Amino acid sequence: MAGTLAGYLFIFLARICDVSLGTMRMLMVVRGKRLYAAGIGFFEVMIYITALNLIFSNLKNPLNLLVYAAGYATGNYIGSFLEEKLAVGTVTIQVITMRSPLELTEKLRDKGYGVTVIEGYGREGKRHILQIILPRKRGTQLRRDIDEWDCDAFCTVFDARTTQGGIFLRKGK
């Protein structure tokens, strides 16, 4: 099969699938979701071995290797794209705004966000740091809400591997 157009296409698509699954598997490992990682890994290696078998069955054909490498590169791109779209996990977003941070805190709380205010000191004196922990897929909406208040607000985003307790988002908001 390798050496035909269908063979090249199979190698290319198989490599995209297994590398994308590998990206998702690593994401699950980092997020502490071992069971999901194991399941994804099972399918990833099945696809990988099948594609590799086609490559080793005809090592004299350099186009096989080229298609294999192109599938790998494309799989990295697609895997990172999928990871971004799935937005699995929880993030901590810290916000520093010069525009009435305590009023912004109340606005965000009214929208259902759990906000903790921390007092910090910067080069120009005392500042309020707003800390919000939320599901990663809601981070884009939070950023829009902050930008409506102050498009120059300083925001940092951290992955939170595990969380327990607290207020993330009130239901219905």
C-alpha cells in the first residue's frame, strides 16, 4: 500500500492523528487526568505502530519518510490547535488595573466570578491584585469583561493543576 497515493495519504493522516493524540495525552498527564491519558495513549500507539509498519515495509521509498515527517509536523500544529480549543483545566488569572480596581471587583462578582483581592506594592505604590480562578474555557470571556472595564489592565494567566473549594462561577451567570 505504501508507495501509492492512498498509502501516502494514510501515512500522513495517521501521523496527524497520533501526534495530535500525543499532544492531548500530555495535556491530560499535566492536568493529572491519568485515566484519560492512558486511554488516549492506547489509541495513539496503535495508530503510530500501524503507520510505522508501512514506513518500515518500504524503507527504499524516500517519499514515505517525507510524508511521515510532514504528518508529524502537521500533527503538532493540529494538536496544539485542538488543545487551545478544548481549553481543558483551570486557570488563575491575576489582574492589575489602575482604573478603580475595587469597582471592577464588584462588577466581576456581579457577573458571577469569584474574585479575591490581594494588596501588593509596585514601583508607584500600593496596588490591588484581583485573582480569579475559573475553568480555562471561560478565560476568554473574563478577558473581554476586563477589557470592557480597562483595555490597559495587566493580566497574567497561570495553569492551576488542582483546586479545591472556593467560588469559581456562580450557577446561572
